[in-house]
Amino acid sequence: MNKLMKSAVIGLAAAAIGTGASAEEDPIKVGILHSLSGTMAISETTLKDAMLMLIDEQNKKGGVLGRQLEPVVVDPASDWPLFAEKARELLEVEKVDVVFGNWTSVSRKSVLPVFEELNGILFYPVQYEGEESQRNVFYTGAAPNQQAIPAVDYLMAEEEVERWVLAGTDYVYPRTTNKILEAYLKSKGVAEDDIMINYTPFGHSDWQTIVSDIKTFGSAGKKTAVVSTINGDANVPFYKELGNQGISATDIPVVAFSVGEEELAGLDTAPLVGHLAAWNYFMSVDTEENEEFIEAWQAFIGSEDRVTNDPMEAHYIGFNMWVKTVEKVGTTDVDAVIDGIVGVSVPNLSGGYSAMMPNHHITKPVLVGEIQDDGQFDIVWETSGLVVGDAWSDYLPESAPLISDWRAPMSCGNFNTETGACGGLAN
Amino acid sequence: MARALVISIFLTLGLMGGAIAQSPDQSPDQSPVQSQSLGQLVAKLPDGGYDDRAEIVHQIAATGDPRAIGILEALSEGDIRQLKSDKSVVRVEKGGAGYLLFDPVTGDALGEVKRRGAKKVKVNNGLRREIAAALGAMTLMSANPDRRLSAAQNAFATGNPEQIPALDAALEAETVKEIQIALLDARAASVMQSDLPVTEKIAALDRLAARGDRDALSIIIAAASDPDPVVAEAAASAQADVERVRAMWSNAQNVWYGLSLGSVLMLAAIGLAISFGVMGVINMAHGELVMLGAYATYMVQEVIRTSAPHLFEYSLLFALPIAFCLSGGVGVAIERGVCRWLYGRPLETLLATWGVSLILQQTVRSIFGPTNKEVGNPDWMSGAFEIGQLSITYNRLWIFVFALVVFASLLLILKKTPIGLQMRAVTQNRRMADAMGVKTGWVDAMTFGLGAGIAGLAGVALSQIDNVSPNLGQGYIVDSFMVVVFGGVGNLWGALAGAFTLGVVNKFLEPYAGAVLAKVLVLVFIILFIQRRPRGLFALRGRAVES
């Protein structure tokens, strides 16, 4: 055992020396902070690969500012406190210029103080619950008004839904999103009795009772829909149970905010045809940019079967924004990039341009897709223009008066328009 | 919208007799809507939004042309597409370099096109419902009984009062009992929305109350707020009756859900009941052995898919022995490589096997990738059937049966075979067994391997209801220990009773407390129970306990 330990230490030391040697060429270091083991590995490993591909492509184009990019990959192992440690390692030891990473909100909350203290840059690519705007973080995923609310609007208008089941996994993203949705639905005149809220633990696998409850709730004579913020692995048994209990999308449609192409890959989608998902990107988007991206991705990963999804597009946008900003300001200096990035706009994969807003959220189109039997989504609806990410929801009384603007005179993430002071809500 | 549908129904039925035999193109004088040929209507499908498309769907249905059924079905399936090259509308089938093209009306082959060459005519749930309703009206008199049945069920779902004459006509012609019932139900549902006299409505309410399912209940609830007090009163009393019966059934349903959850728990736990219960080894890698079984199923299905797709229905049967051997083999390796050196040191065993579990997880992740693997359900594992109002899904039923079979075989092995005798001998008195010539080391390995192999079998079953991912095992390890500790260490019957008790208790708590709190309450319940009975439900007595 001891010998093993020794050789491991020697190996690590050798590896450290190895990276030290290559640092002499002075590449720009890009940190990748995604879990490669543990429960979130299922989603985050793909994002790590997507980042490696983007960096590889950029290097083939000659890098940034004439320097090559060097990815620094760490594995926070789905362990939230470890995220903070690994972020510190990236910023202090590896001295990376920018970090792309995180998936769950709790991991993001865990690294926020580190990025603030060490003044780093984090690009966060996943749709999240909002109610946050931080100087060092750029949110390239959707805020609730860029995903949840347009999806509910679609169901109200096109499917004439009057009764709502808000089903979610029991943690911060679904709870906050459902709070916003509940307030929004009530503001649209939906009665308290017509909203059912249900939470389940992570990895919940026995959905018999809940699906049967949904069936009962849906038989009150009004059109019913399920708004699902169920996250991760629990989705597969949930959809299987829906299919088995014979709930079809024409009876009770389910619109999901965390189910994309990647999640459907582990599933026989035939019984799910017609159920919905709302995202800012689908692999089935019919544009030249998307076709190129998919081809590049499948060639990079070496498999025709691998799919692309919304957070990958968010990284694509975020990475290109960062590259464009660095080239614009001529340095990778953190403060210069943070000041220079607002207003930068790059092409997204759905045929338009996404711009970085002063609240560090971006503009995106919102798409609603129906699941097809081949595991892809058929886009049935999209917003007519781009939607600006709103950091602070207008439908929650405590955050309605807050705005965020990180440009020079204000430079505040939670400015209270009622009191006229920065720091309106304890964050 | 509804009016257009109704007109279409009348037209369809009116035409059913003779006109349908002729092609509508040759008889343009029948009605104004028919002046547009099917081809022209189909060509207009890609234009406009969903509402415009629904309008065209109704016009297509209104032509009364028998070919309209095929067109609407293809549209609903998403097989109607528009070519990007010349904007013509075609029906597609997968094949060739992308899609094979057919004329939607005549069915003539039109060559093929690349995957991105044809744009789908978009269909959403709302439009799919309209198509189903339109098809329902067209197929009420179909020659195919299955078609007629689904048409009748569709008519029930829409409950449109203006389809009553059509339903009456269909009822007169109908000879199949099952379809007659469906038609009568559909008629009752339609009557409730019509302005027919009160007596008709009361009769319809009786019919719906007798049907007594969720859909009927929702119609009855709607009728309870009817402006006519007689109808409203009858509806209210019908509602009370139906709800009383349903409450009874819902208890039965909860018991079944509980038994089903219990069977899953038992499958996961019973292997542990051997290694932990009989041998006293705390095996934290047990969940990963379950996961290996699930991956074995995945691999078997992959091989079958590529080399012998006709055997897919039996894939699970092939997977069983392979999963048993794979997990069993890994189990023997764990016992020989790790546990053997740590007997009598439970804490070290716990840590070592936990390490093994991480190694197994990461190995699988490295080989198969972190994403979920799709394990298909054979047809006999999909869908549900109803006993009274109890809806039972086939996959849960088969897993329940499978769990009992595994349990029975395990008992048989332990009680009736020489190796079972030796296992019991070694557990009860190792030194005596050793003195009698039993190779205790070998028996230990076999016992552990048996427990691990059964975990593999559980993996095959769980692959049908859960994710096949490297994390599969983690979700079950704690529950499994709970079952074994609660049921009584060292006793297979304890595991059986423990699993089913926990399953049923959990399922009765869940509707009231929610899934999260129900789990917490069950855990509290077990802690209190263990305080009272430290040796679990079925405590072993006698010398074996002391050693």
C-alpha cells in the first residue's frame, strides 16, 4: 500500500512538473469546472467535452491574441463544497483567466464567494431560478422569464390549460421557479385550487402514486398540464410511469425545463411523443450554424449518436463572447473583460445574435418543442424576438423592485428602485 | 371550429351509403366544401398557423373521401412534409438516403430526398386532438372493429352533443358488445353537453355513474353545476356514489403500489440479506452489483439489437443468467480479494467495500460513459390493464412475480441443496463445520457470490423501471439496509415481510405527506421500531445469535 502511495505521489509530482514546463509558452489558461464523477457527471461531462472542442477549434484558428488556449480540467465530483475548493485551485494555483463551469444552483452558490474574493470570471451555462446577479458571473443559461414563463404562456394560449401541476425535485431551482410560476399563474387569474405543487427527492424512482395523483387532479373537467422542474435521473422513471399509466400528451401534456436531448437519450421515447420542453436551443433547430456545430461535435466526440443540447449552446455563446471581448479589449485581464463584455453580441445557433446585457444575463429566443419518437424535439412555437434575461423576477414581491446593472456609475447587482439604494435584498 | 366538425360528421355519414364508393373528384356537385379536391386541400396544409391547419383538417375530413383517413393519420404522425425544393407537399417514410417520398393522396412513389430536404408540416397536441376527433367521426362505421372502438372512445372524450345522431346510427349497425358499450358511453357523455330533455340526462348520468371511472367522474362533476336543479341534484348524488366507490378502489390501489414498491425493495435487499444477514459482512458495494446486472441487460439488448432483433422480446430472459454470473463473479472476487481479510472487522469492511463501490462506479462510467443507457421494455413489460378500477402496469406486475420467484428459489437453495446445507452449517457454527470437513472458505465465497448474483438479477428487473446509469446502485443501498435491519438480520422471511411492510407504509403516507416527508417518516418509524425490537421483525433465537 505504501509503495503504491509513493508512486502515486511521484506520478502527481511528475504531472505537475509537466504542466509547469508547458507554461513557459505562455498560453491562456481556461478553467473547466464540471463534475466528471458522481451524480451530476451524467450532464456535466458532456459540457466538459463541449468546452474542450470549442477551445480546440479556437486554437486551430490561431488561438486568442496570438496565444494558444490551454484547458485546465478539474473534477469537483458532484460535491458542492469541493466546487469551492476546485474553483480556488483554478484561480490561485492554476491562475486561469476564465472559468466555464457548474451545473446545479447549489454548486454555483458555493463558488460565488471564491470568484468574488479572487476576482475571477465564471460563465454559467445552465437555466436557473434567477434572483441573482453577480459581478464576476455571466449567466448564459435562461432566467425564468426566458424559459418557464413563455412555456406557461404557450400552454395557456395554444392548449387552453386551466389547471396546473407544478412538479419538481426538492431543491432551490424548482422551489424558486415554482414560487415565481405560482405568483405568475395567480396574476393571470388561476385559482389556488387549480394549482397542485409536488416535490420529490433527487433520484426518485417510484412515481406510481404521484402519477396517479396527477391523473386524478387532471380529471376535474378542466384542461390540465404538468410543469416539470424534475431534475436529472428522476425524469426517466417519471416519463416511463406516465407512459405506462397511459397518460398521453393529448390528455395531460408535460412541459419540462430540465429535459433535453441528452436526458431523452436514455429513454424509449415512443410513449412520450407530444410532451413538451422549453429551451433556448434544440438540436433540431434548422440553421446552417447548428448543422456545422453538430457536425463538429460528432466528429470531435467520435460518435454519430451523440446529441447536442441547450447548455452546450450556452457554452458556445459564452465562450465566443469571451473570445470576442478579449480580442476587443486586447487583454485577458479580468476587470477589463468584465467592463468590456457588456453589449458584446455573438451569433447563437438558432439563427440570431445573443448579446450580453448589463445585468450579466444574455438575450435569447425561447423555443417550445414537442418530443418526437426519435428522441429529438419538434419546435412548435417560438418567441417572435429575443427575450432579455431578467435577473430579478417581476412576479415575486420581494424582487420586483430590484434591477441589476453592472455598468460604471451604478455597478450594482441588486439596485432597489424603491429605496434608491444598492443591496435591496439580502443575497 | 366545433360547427365545422359537426358539418363534417353529417356529411360523412350522409355520404357513407353510396357516394363514398365514387371518387369525390368525379362528383363535384355534392357540397360546396367538396369543390376543393383533396389534393388542393393537402397542398394548403403548410400555410398559416395551427388554427388554419385545423380548419383544413376539417375540410379534408368533410370531403368524405376514404383516402382522407390515411392523410390525416400521416399528418398526425408527422409524416406529411413540404419539400424545400419545389414547396410541394408529400408523405414521407424513412428509407434510402433520408426519406422516401410518396404522393399523399394517390400514394405514388416520388423518389427520395435527404434528411433536411423536407420540412415537417407542424402538428401540436391541440391539432392532434382535432385530427383524432375528425378521424373519430370518419371511422365510427369503419369495417375494422378496432377502428370503431377507438372512434367510439374518441367520441366519448370529445363529448360533442352534435355527434348524437351519428352515434345513434352507429349503435344501430353495431354488433360487437364491447363497441356497443363504448358507443353508449359516448352517447351519454354527449347527452350531458346537449340540450336534450332532463329525463335523457338523468339516464345518461346513471350510465356514467355505472362506468364510474375518472373521465366519467369529471363529466358528472361538471354536471353538478347544471342550471337545471333536477339534473344538478342527480349529478351530485351520482358524484357522491362514484367518489365512495373510488375511495375504496384508491385504497386497493395504494396497497398494490405498496406491494410493488415492496417487491422492488425486496429484490434489491434480498442479496444483501444473504451477505449481511447470513454472513455478517457489510457490503457497501451491493448497489453497484445491482448496477452491473442492469448494464448486463443493456449489453445483452445491444447484442440482440444488432445480431438477432427478432429475439428482442426474450432479451430479459437471456440477460438473467448473464447478469447473475457477472455480478456473482464480481461478488466472489470482492469476497476473495477484500472481505476475506477483514472478517470480524465490520468498520474496515464497510470502508473497504465502499471503496470498491466507487471503483466499480467509475469503471462503468469510463467504459460506458456517464450518460444513461437505454434499456428497452419488451412488449409484455409495457402498458397497463385494469381490474375494476385498479390500474396495474405490466412491468410492475412482472417484477412483483419475479421477486416472489427469486425469493422462493433462494429458500429452496438454502433448504434443499447440499451447498445450502453447508452455508447454514458454516453460519451457525464455523469451527464445527470446519471440523466436519466443510471447506469454509469456499462456502464463504459461494454464499457471497450467491448474494451478489441475486443483486445482478435485481439489476435486470430494475433496468425496466429505473435509469441505467453508473449511479443506479446508490439509490438502493440505503433502502436495502433499511429492509434487512427492519426485517431482522439473518432471516430471509424477515426481508420479505420488511420490504412489503415498508413499501405499503410508504405508499399510504405518500399522498398525505408527499414523497420527501414520507421517506423521512418511514425512517423515523424504523428507528423507533429498532429501539423496541433491536433484532428486527423476525429475530433469530438460540445459539446462532450469540456467536
